Amino acid sequence: MNSFDSPEEHYQHDFVRHDPGMLQNMFGSTEVTPFWLADMDFKVAQPITEELRRLVERGVYAYELATKQVFGAIAEWNQQRHNLYLDQKFFIQAPGVLTGIALLIRELSKPGDGIIIQPPVYHQFARLIKTADRKIITNPLKVVNDKYEMDFDNLEKKIQSEHVRVLLLCNPHNPVGRVWSRQELQSLIRIADQHDVTIISDEIHSDIIFKGHEFNSITSLGSTKHITLLGSPAKTFGMQSIANGYLYITDETLRKSIYRTTESMYLSHGNAFSTYGAIAAFRHGGPWLDEMLTYLQETITWIRHYLEKEIPGVRMFEPEGTYQVWLDFSRLNKTPEDLNHLLVQKAKLALTPGVWFDQESDTFMRMNIASPLSKIQTAFRQLKKAIDEDI
């Protein structure tokens, strides 16, 4: 039996995704199978568990300093995985990717400045902008031949009409699953450079890439102005609750300024579990990740075929990366309220509402597929049954 097929069930009540109070508050029911939060049902790679067990069994938690070892492990991983050379001295550690983005927004802009996002996009981007007293400027993605693309004409218009200082890029894109091509990123950089806009590239899903696609980091394209947030093992290795974030800043002036801020607030010091867990993941987790990507690819293939044959009224945008699928229910011709009733009360599914990512996406849902295939299959069969009975 595949190691991704049978996660233990008894501990799931400890997790946010399965929390009854959270489910009741968000979906109005605890009798749903949760696919809404972007974490995994899979057990982490054995080398990570072994390293954490080693720390526990020592029974001593003295001061430790191994940050540079993490930077080395991240650099080695990216060289081997993506043929991406990273200089260890350009890294800054932060408590998480969102913390890093929050710091950069404050460093690169002033209250009232415009920050561009590309909806439908990770909903926490908007919250980070609002809480920093900056202005959200939207450059919506457009669908061309059943595939999301950047709208560069709209982007230039928005930059010219608003006081834009920063663009938040999601690569690979959550929730639509695009892995931006080198050509697309080059066009984005050209526009940003022309208008003195800095790109902050959230690349936390950079290792969840499917066959036929290649991850391109902003930092690989030669511009020293733009910033990447990569190296967090959170999504790649299912370490959300024990993962730090890592900023990669080649511009010396900006890097020193951000470092002063992180040091002044003592944000750059990780704990032993996060540090050594990340080192173990990046140095020894490759085979586990390869196995998981194969498993997810098979899951996506099953979903595609099942929808085509059994539920043609639901469309999946084929993901190029991430372990989320973006589902379009508009062909069912239901109001958002009726769609919610169908999914929650009849199909007993808790999916992430599309309006989290874009107010215009009220007939879309995001589904986390980092679960056993048997669980995914049951979910879609419940969905088919609910739709058939609703006709």
C-alpha cells in the first residue's frame, strides 16, 4: 500500500482544518469532510521525524545557532532541484513567509501607497496590505483558452493610474495553480522596472511542480531589485506549524535594512525544531517529495477523468503546481447561496470559497487534494450524488 494512502485519523481533531468549532463557524456544519485549508493529511518524510525525535530524546534544549546551516541546505536544494544558484549571504530568516511579506511591504512603501495583487489570489495578501494601511490595487488574471494568464495591459494601466510601489506575485499561483513561465516573468519584470515597482515573489509552493512544467524563480532572471520568499519547507514537506520563512534579497541596501529590522525585533532566530527539521527536509526529503508528486499527479488525473465523465457541469483548471485544484461550478447555474447549500448540506464537503480569493469568484471553490486518493474519490462521488439528486 502506498505510504500516502492511510493517514492516521485519531489525531485530526487537533488540527485547524478538522476543528469542529471552526467548521461550524465557517460552514454552518460539523458534518463535512474538510478540504479547505492548505495543509496535508500525509505524514512527513521519515528523515524529518527522525531528526525531531533526536532532538526530543536529547532532553536538553539549550541555546543553539544553526541558521547558516539552513541557508546552506536551502541553497543546495535549489541548485539540485531547480538549477538555481543562491548565495547564502543573501538570505534573511523570518518567523514565516507572511511575516516576511509584512516586513517588506512596510519597508518598500508608505501608508496610502498602492500594492498590486493578481486575483483570484491567496487571500492573506489583501489582509497584509490592509493592516499596513496601504491600498489594494487589483490586476485580475484573465482566462484564455481555459488557462489563466496575466493581463499585462491592465497591469500597466493600473500602475500608471495609481501610486503603486509594490506588486505581490504568487508563483506558483494559489489558487489557480499556474506556474509562471520564464517569458511571463520577464514581461512582468520589464513593466515593473519601467515604472519603478518592486516585485515581492511568494514562492512557497516552488517545489510542488507537475510534469511538463518548470519552476522559474524571479531571482533567476537577473534583476537585483526584486525579492523572493523561498526556502520555507512548510508547503513542500507539510511542516506548516514548525516552519520558518526565508527572504532572499540581493540588493545590499535593502537587505541590510530588513536585517536591522528583524534583528531589532528578534525575528531572525528560529528554534531548534524548525531549524533542524528544515535541514533534514532539504537534505534528505527529495525521495519522499518525488513520491508525493507522483501520487498527486495520479490524483489530478483521476479527478479530471471523473469530472469529464460523471460531472461535466464542474470544470477543473488543470494545476501546473501546488496541491490545490480550482473548481468552476458556474455551469450548474446556481446562486452562490444554492451552491453553498449543495456542497455543504448535501455533498457534505467543506471547500474554500472562491470569494476568499476574489469577490467575483462566487461560483468557484478551491479544494486541497493533499489527501489519500480514496478520500478524494469519496468526496467527488458525494458531489455527483448531490448534483444528481438536485436536478
